[in-house]
Amino acid sequence: MARLLALDFDGVISDSAPEALVVALRTYAELKPDTTLRERTELIRDAGVPSLEQVVRDATYPGFLELMPLGNRAEDYAVALSALDVGRELPDQAAYDVFRDGHETTWLRAYHKRFYQLRAGLEKADPKGWRRLMGPYRPFLELLQRRAGETLLAIATSKDRRSVRALLRAYGVDGLFSEDRVLDKETGASKVAHLEHLHRQLGLPYAEMTFVDDKVNHLDAVAPLGTRCALAAWGYNGSREVAHALERGYLVCTLADVESQLFG
């Protein structure tokens, strides 16, 4: 069993795709007013917080979910929505990367900044409604609570720490993660930066760490450090990501077997 379990947040602890879609669509529509997505979704038109049911039945939700595993940060939501906007098929990581490279860096940066501004505004306007769009993966949190004290726990996420802390409190597990082991986008742009920070901070060899993420591209980046990598198959990945993870020799965990795979 690893001495440190480093966990991504979105797609591992929190089922936050519905909230991400709402904020992503509104940011995209604001920066690209002529988008064709206006005709396909009601989530842009209303400034309030929609219900979870409204989001998951929205026409843009399935395509957004399919593309989410190929991105890394908030600006990648813009890339995904741009592909849906123009009807571009992105079957794999290589195709996604080529399409992303066609976007202006300054526009992506503006999107990233505005995304977090709109997210903060949505949370402030309706905190309860905002949290309802991001339910926890409760069986996994119950596992962490059962095993508390057996290994160090850390969060490595591109989400902002304030939002993460608010959700951990709402989920009732805030006490599992010390402040200095909740690493967000300010620690670094990549999960490699997060693992390197934990390595320096705790003095642990990478081989004694396990990193759990729902995105294969994050596992690919971290694996050369020597860290054990595990794909959270309960997240937003599909058969494409599971197959890639197995090809690379990563653990693939479901909610039914994650305890035995991570803790033995």
C-alpha cells in the first residue's frame, strides 16, 4: 500500500461535469456571441443555476462528456465546445491536440480567466444550487473515511482551492485533507508539478505514492516519475480511456474494486 494517495478532484471525488458544462457554455457564449450552440441549449439563456436534471438532459451534455477526458484545464472546455460548435470529430488525443493548437493562446487565456469569474459569481449568487450540480462519489468518500489514518491523503487538482474546500465541507470530508495537501492550479499547471511538490514537501519517494485521476493524459504525464497510476473508471472516461490505461499498465479501478486495488 502506498504511503501517499494523491487524488484528482473532478471526476474522482466530485461528479462536477454538470456544473462545468453550465459555466463553460456561458463563458463560451460570452466570448463567442455568434456560436451555433445557442440554438442547441437552454443553459446559456438563463443566468440562474439550472437543476441537475436540466443539465444532464441538455443536448450538449453527451458530447461535452466525451471530450472532457482529452483536456486538462478550464480553457480546454472552450476547445471542446468549439469542436461541438463546428461539428469537428475528435476521436483521440492526437486529433484533440491538433485542434487545440489551432486556437489563439490569448483567447484561451481570456476564456480561462472569465470561466473562473463566472464560476465564482454563480457560487455567490446561489451556493446551494451551485453545489447541487456537483454531487460526490459517495462510495469512494466512504472508503477514504474507513481507511483514514492508513495513508496520507492529498488532492491534486486544476480547480481552485476555495471551491474544493467548499465542496469538501459540503460532502462532510473536509477533515481528511490538511490545508497543505490540497494542491490547486496555483501550485502548478500540471499534475507533475503537484506530485513534485508533494515529493519535496513530504520527502517521500515517488514509488511510495499512488496517483488517481480520471484522465489518461494526466497519468501519462505523471508515470515517468515512478508513481503508481490508477484510472478512476467511475469518472468521465469511457471505453477509449480504459483501453488506453490498460495498454499502459495502469490500474483501472471501479467503485466496486477500488478499495482492494488501492489498499490490498
